[in-house]
Amino acid sequence: MKVIVFIVCCAVLIGLVKAESKLLCVNGVCPSGYTCNCNTDICEPVKPCTDASSNCVNWVKNGFCHNTFYTPEQRKKYCAKSCNLC
């Protein structure tokens, strides 16, 4: 039995098996690298800030980040990094 427990613990440590522990938000605060999901009070890993489109460089030059024709959600979805939205 000790051998099985040891193997499972080692597998979790090296990432072969995902541990099912969840971090809970404390007063809306999570550890560094996590953000609080207010709907569930569970800390989730922070998503990296990236652009979804390879056209962002040109779009930013043409005013995409400040053009009110596009919603804030659209700007964040397509060019979050280039528009400094994360």
C-alpha cells in the first residue's frame, strides 16, 4: 500500500496526474498568479496576455484600440496585449 501511495504522490509532483485541489478566494483575493472567479469564489490561473490576431500591429496604427465602433470586449478579444487591456 505504501508503494502505491508513493507512486501516486510522485506522479502528482511531476505532473503526470492532476491534483484536484482548488484554491478558494479569501475576501476576493488569491495568491500571485491566480485571479478570483467571483461566481465560484475559486482562484483560477491568470491567463497570459496575448493578441488573438496577427493583424493587431496594423489595427493599432489605424486606431483600433480607441475606436468606439468596436466594443471593449472586441478590442480585448482580438488585441488585448497591443491595446494594453490586460
